[in-house]
Amino acid sequence: MIYDYIIIGSGLGGLSAGLNLTLNSKKVLILEKNSLPGGATTTFKKGRFEFDTALYDLYNYGNSEHIGELQNIFNEYDLSIDGEVVPFNALINALDLKKPYEIKGNIEDFFIYLEHLKPGSITNLKKFLKVIKEIHDSILEIEKGVKVKNEYFLKYLDTNAYDALIDIGISKEIIPYLSFLWIQLGSPLNKLSFIDYAEFMYKIIFKKRVVLNIKNMELIFNMVNKYRDKHGKIIFNAEVVNINKNKDYVLVETKDQKEYKCKHLICDLMPRYVYKDLLKATPEINKLENARTIGANSLVVYLGLNKDCKTLGLKHYKYYNFNNLNSIINIKSMNSFYHSTFEAIVPNVVNEDVSPKNTTIMVLKTDYYGDAWAKVNKSNYHKLKEDLANNLIEQFERYFNIELKAYIEEIEIVTPFAFEKLTNNINGSMYGYMRKGYDNSINRLVSYEDEKDPNISFVGGSSLFGNGADNAIKSGYFITNKLLNKDDF
């Protein structure tokens, strides 16, 4: 049997692609190397706690005033989610600040705070809102194949976020406060494409943030069941080890020596891994792929605490700590294991039912750039990960004056090695590729037709739109629509 499409990987991108293809009556097979679907987006149990690994917020789902692309995609898939729009609620600290500052409520409240920090800022902050909205509108036009003439989009297309903010008139004093979320995009402001930064901020400000009231795996299995309802096939424990192409089909071989054929292959995998380890691509393709920069890798510590968050003094949904609030300075310290940049999520602040009564779940995450983990081996791995987790917990206690250690009932530590084993991402990167000026989502989109392989496409956090659950789902929908529009099967 020759399938219309085979999809390697059942992460959010792969499942989204599979759903769209089966809804269009294509014969589709998903091959998943693990025993469960979801990739990095999963749920695991430890003791009496259920921990979600990755997905906590959806930034592109939208609300009643601004319908997000994700909501429209889910409507097409006949999927609904149990989630709610919640105000921003974060506490931010940096070692160069006298005290932490908090962001609560909507953007108007935050802008008032910034105006208080730097009187006279409000005019250019309003201009910033206008710029990011026009850039968002331009991105939608490009995705539809429309030629863009917007002044701001053309002006800032190849500009980094820091230079663009200066040009808009945002003062150097408040840029670090406005842009602390660079950490979720994985690139400092002087490297980060302003186009990608503007689109992310547009989602945050206008579409708000939707927090899920369901576990990761409930969403994943909802997608799998919809896919199967449309006669899509999925095989678990089917690790792909080799890909061969000829003029008639693509041949995919799994570790158990089974072979599957398709007319077109879709990979929910990092392209560099596919070209290097599975396809053994030509030097020309490898050269193009290696021009991109792999993003940071991460250590994540999952804590099950035996007190409720109010008793513990955890009032904020998210906590951020930086060596320096200036991202350009801060990132220099993140090449070493022991630095002070981390973020924490407390899901119970939004939904107290995510853990048993009178308990709290906390997720601590810190990122590393460079090759620090390349020097780790079996002899020092276990001690190192425990030392790093302990250091991370102690730093949270120290900088936010909240005791954790005495209340830890369960702990799980996930390193880049574990993430690489789960997803095959090179170096265990959770960010895919860094979104630099020359490799932003628009440049990827514009060059898509010229660079794409006629038989292989990529979806997920390492593809066109960058990391994040929203972008992974969107990529599966967007790429398959392009394929369906040209499909002559």
C-alpha cells in the first residue's frame, strides 16, 4: 500500500497535519517512536500528582473580541478546548533591580506602570501597539500570498527587536521591562527578529492568553481520536531509522525493519536531524540547513508540593528571574550551568484543580546556550542534574522569599538528554531554531517554495513559525493546506 502521506512524529504539528489531511480524505499514516502521542506535549504521573510537561498557555487562540488563528483551526477540526482567558499575572526579578516588579491585569495597566518608570513614554508605547498590529496584518497577507506594502513591515523586516524598539521611540530604560518575554522566544533582543517579536507581542496583548483547564494528554487524545475518526492510522513504538526517495514514492523504514511507502512525507522533527541521520542528504541541503542556529536547551524541574499555593505564598501564575533585565547582557551568563535566569509556573494560581486538594504544582525551567551539556557524561550526569535542580530551587526561595524545600512531596528533573531522547531534537533544544533576523518566520515563509523538498515537508516547532504550541499546530495546518492546494493525487 502507498499512503498519500506519512507523518513522522505525533507532536502537535504532526497531529494537526494529520487532522487536516484526513479531513480532506487523504490516506494518512502517522509513525510515532514513543508509546504515547504528543511528543514534548504530554502528561506524566508521579505519586498523586499529574504533571503537564509543556503546554500551559495558548497565545493564538483568541477571545470574543479577537478570534485567534488557532480557534479557527480548531473549529475546522471540530475540536473544542476547555480553557479560559486570564489576565497576565507575573512577578519579575533581576539581580540588577532593587526589588521585583509585578505585571497584573491588562496592557493598559502595564503601560501605566511603564509611564510611571519613564514619564512621557505613553505616546511611543501607543505607537508600538500600532506597529505590531500592522505587522500582524501584514503577516496574514503574506500567508495568503498577497504582496505587502505596509511601511512598518517593510522597514523592520530585517531589523532586530532592540533596534526597532529604539527606532519606534521606546526609551532604553524601559525596553528591558517591556521585553522580558524574550526568554520565551529563546533569543536576546539584539538577535531576535522584530517581526517575530512583534507577532508574539500582538498575540499577548490583543488576543490575550488562554489557559487550559484540561491536561495536555486530554487535548492530545482528542486530536488523535478525531484523526482516527476520519480513518487516519497511527502506529506507536515505530521509530523511523531511514528514509529513501525515488521518482515514484518515499520509502520509510522503522527500527523493527518494517517499510512504509508514501507519495509525500511530513516530518514533525527538527530538519537537521532528518537530513543528517535519516535521509543522509546532499552537501548542498546540509549546508543550507546548517546555516541556521539551534536554540537553547533546558533543565526542567517538576515539583509536587504538599501545601496549597496560598499557604505557600505563591500568588503569581508565573515568576521570572534574570541575571540582568537587559537580555543582551543577560544571555552572556547562560553559557554556564550555574546562572540565575529561570522561570517558574504555578498552574494552581489559575486552576486549583490541577493537583489534589491542598497541594500545589510548580514547574521550574532554566535555559542554556552553547555546549555546556556536551561535556556531561555518565559519570557526572546524575549528580549534576540533582545539583542543578537543587540550585534552581534554592535560587527561587532566595529571590522570591518563598520556602519550597520543606514542602516537596514529589520531584522530577528533565534534562536536555531526556528531551532529545523523547523528540530527537538536536542537543535537546526545546526552542528549535533561534529566530534571528536572517532566519525569521517571514524569511522562512518567503523562501519556502525555493527551499522546499518536493517530497518532504516539515511541521512543528522547528518549522516555519518557530517554537511554541500555537506555532506547531498552525504549521501543521498551514503546510498541509499548501500541499492540498497543489495536490494532484
